Amino acid sequence: MLKTKIIQIGREIINTGLVAGTWGNISAWDDSKDGFWITPSAMDYLSLQEEDLVLMNLQGDILEGARKPSSEEQLHRVIYKRRKDIKGIVHTHSIFATAHAVARVSLPGLVEDFAMIVGERVNVADYYLAGTEELAEASAQALENNNAVFLANHGLVGVGRSVEEALKVCQIVEKSAQIHIMSRMLGNPFPLSDESLDILRSKYLTQYSQ
């Protein structure tokens, strides 16, 4: 089931323009195997099959799968180690989010859906080359208790209580990043108050469900 979800999300991020080509990566934590399934390196999302996914543990060992895992597997491992509440990670290169990453401008909580699913803000992690331990550590640190982080001159990482929620985080951050850019063209954007941010986040975590 988890592997099926990863395959579906891979097709969605390529079809909706959150990534181009074979860039970006997706993972989902598997409690039953005490590890996470991650997409392989440099493979087309539209042709990806469940048997192409790789199961890894937090020590970096490959438990299942014959493919080479994503070059960003360290980033996924470090985030899973630091945040036990996270069960899914999606890394994208969407345009408006990446514009913030390139300008190294954080994204404040401007709209309610952002506050509910992402948190207070999206910080920018210091720049390090892709796939390095330094980038993994910087990203996990800048993530803090929020559900997204910009990777300087690179892209966006969204996390969630499931891989589906991680995808939703990326979608909401991309929309909010576009709103932020447009609102700055119109004038000075007004972020939500700290009190409103806390209330909205709490409401999402405790009440926003069926």
C-alpha cells in the first residue's frame, strides 16, 4: 500500500509540474519494517514500478530493492531521525517555492491553510551541495517544528504524518509562495498573528478530520 502511494505521488508531482524530469524524491516510513521506502535515483516517475523502490533503515542500509536509492537519502534519514512524528517526505523543485529558495527568503504564515498544515513559516536551509551530509543536517535543523523547508538554490522539502500529507504540504507551500510574491508586488503582506497561527495549527491537528 505504501509503495502504491509513492508511485501515485510520483506521477502527480511530474504531471502537475512540481518537478521536471527525474528530479525530486519521495519516501514513506514503514512501521512494519522499521525503515522507509524511497524512490530510486534518476528514474522516470511515469515508468516507475513498485519493485523499483528501495527500503532503507536509519543507518543507511538497504533492506530491500535492487535499485540505487535517491541521492538525497541522507536528507530523508536525518529528518526521520529528528522528527518521530513524520511518516512521509516529498522533495520538489516547484517554481514559486524554488524562487524563495534562490532568493533565500523565508515564507511567513500569510493564509489559513498554510498555517494549518505547514506551521508558522518555511525557513531557508543554508546552501550545501545536493546529496551531502551537510545539506541533510542543515535541512533538518532549519525545518524546526514546521512541515516544510526551503533548500537554498535548490528546492522544497515537505513532510507530514503520511506521504499524502507531505504532498499536500508541498502543494500548499507552492500556492502560498506564489501568493507571497504577488502580495509583495501589491504592497506589504500582513502575516497572521502568532496567536492565530497557533490556533489554526492546533485546530488542524485536533479537529480537521472526519
